[in-house]
Amino acid sequence: MKRLAILTGFTLLILLTPDHQTQAQDASFVRGDSNGDQKINITDAIFTLRHLFLGQAITCQDALDVNDDGILDLSDGIAPINYLFLGGMAPAQPFPDCGKDETEDELTCEENGRCISRGYYFVGQRSSSVGEALTRFKDHIIDNLNTLNPNDDFAVAFFDRGVLQFPSNGNPVKATEENIATSIAWMDSVFRGGGTCVGKGLETVFEFSSKSDSKSKSIFLFHNGWATCPGNGGLDYLDEVLSRVKTLNSELIPIHCLYPRIDEIPQFLIDLANQSGGSYLRFLAE
């Protein structure tokens, strides 16, 4: 039989549970990050105590089990305070990075906010007609990349008549400092070209997204809403792109359309955003 310690009022109860163990659900977490806010601080201790005594709902029991003894009790609320302020032992693994629970016990983890991977896919027009707004779009990408967690993944593509992509192997990469720095250096080598084959650009980022297991994904499209794609072009081509995207976007990834002009946003971008649950806005050079 397994013992489960529960503190009720001033009485510590030892309950007997059937002597069988199950492997924790296959979700990554950081031990000690009880509230999943991507930080280890005193609020995690408070969150744990609220769960123990006030019934605070949780989605990852393993994150609260700071000492990895398979029991959620008062020691798990005290341990973070000892670690943070009194030089006590650090939480058991996985800590401080996301990982899986290697200990067999009855605690589970459906999700831990810090370790829920997100996917961000950026695709931008690089033809001369977008002007200096291309530089701002690159800065927008960099600003977004710098907010990602190392567990998130990303990819970047620029289109004119053809497509340039990062990474070149067609697989999204994790948002580590090294990968972000490499992508920024690559973007510095991308200059304005000719043509606007937006369909090729979108197909590229959907190919990236299909190779990601991220739970939450977003696509950011920088485009003037028109098409001068060799062999194609005009409204018929854009209608074909809308239809093709509807087929490719089986996950209903929101597409956020950024329009680099001050005049009315083209219907193509509005339709693209609406059919994917995304958004559209003007995105001008400063």
C-alpha cells in the first residue's frame, strides 16, 4: 500500500492507497514552477499551498512535487522558500529546464504553462514594392523571437518569384539563443527581389508547421495583397491561393496579415485572415 499525506486543519492524515503505480502522463514540465508562469519564485510556493488547503485547480501535479517523492504535501510548499531564500536544495529534475518525469508514481501532468511549445512561422514579401517596410517586418520578427521560450519553435520565409527559407532543411527549429542569432544573421542577407508569389511563401510555412508538434501555432504574413507571380497573377491567382490555403490549413492555424501601405487593406488579406481565424492590420515603415 502507498501512503498519501494530507494536512487538514492541524491534523496530518496518512491515507492508504492501493499499491500500484502508473507512469505520469507524457507532458514536459519544470519542477517547482507550480503555476506555470515561466518563473520560479515565492508565488509558486503560495500556489502550492493554495492547492493543498484551498483546492486551487492545477494541471500539473508533478510540477508541485518539488522533492519528487510522489506525494503532494506541506514540504512541497516549504521547499521552494528554502531554495530561494535559505540556500536549500534545488527542486528535483527536471529543473531548471523542461523535461519529463522519470519517476514512476501516481502524479500526472497534463500541461505546464512554461513547457507548452508554441510554433511561430513568419513569411514575408521581399519584392521592391514593399519598400522600407521590409526592414520593419524583419525587426518585428526579431522582437517576436526574443519573447519565445527555448521550447517554442519557429521558421522564417521570404518570397518573391521564389522562396528563401530558414532553416534551409525545411524543419522548424527551437527558439534557442543560438538559433535565433543564426536566423537574424540569415535575415540580414535577405534583400528585396522581384515578383510576389505569395502562394509559394504560404505553402513553405505550412510545410514547416506540419513538421512541428507544437500545441499552439501562428503564421504572420507580410504582403501587399497583390500578385505578380510569373505564369500566374491577378485576382484568379489570389482566389486559387485562398482555396489552396483552406486545404493546407487543416489545423486552422491563425494567419495574421500585415499590410505595408496606408490605403485600404486588400480583400485578399481580409479573406485570408477571416478564413483562418487570424487578423489583419496596416504595418507601415516608420
